Amino acid sequence: MHGPSDAPDGWVTVLTVASPLAGTVSRSGNAGGAEEATVMLDLGSAIAAYPEAARGVRVLHLRTQYPADSVMKPSLGRTPNDPSIGVPGARQVNLPDTLNHMTALHYVAERVADGTWVQWLDSP
């Protein structure tokens, strides 16, 4: 498997931004934590694991933190931005801890527009 920055040309990069990958509400997920067919149901459920990215796809999770991002507030034993939940092998980057849900989207959009987002591919 190729890492985030050494993927061959032509690969698709998927960025998740401020995504509560571990779920936000007390909705029962599928048996065994399997993904839903509709991504919005996944984001509202307690997800245990995601499948690996398909060949030709690399994933980068750009995470926000509570309290700046109130969506990530731990509740009912759930931490929406739990770093142990995400696409296997995906790089995870903590965005500045002052960003809320909407300002994170703006912050990332600016970096995509100016090309500096690629720095996240090799960040520790």
C-alpha cells in the first residue's frame, strides 16, 4: 500500500474536514459497526471501523477539536473525533484548535485553493 505522499500520479485524494467519524448521536449503527450505504447515517452513528480505501484512493482526515468545534463535544460516552476511528492507513492531522466547524471548512478550502494542503500529506 502506498503512503499518503508517495501515491502514484492520478490517485484520488479524499479529504475529510471536521468530520465526526466516530458518530455524534445515540443511534444504533449496523451490526458489528459496519458502514451505512448513506454517509450521513454513518456520521450520526457509533461507528467502530471503516473499510480500507479502494485502490487508487488515499484519505486524509483533517480533525477539529472540542471546545472550539462544538460538534466534537464528547457525549454519552462517545467522542465524535476519536482518532482511533477512520479509514485504515489514512493520515490524521489535527487542525488548529481554535477552528470551529465552519471556520475549519474555510481554512481547508483556502489551503486547497493555494496548493498548501499538500503539506498535510507528510505531516507527523
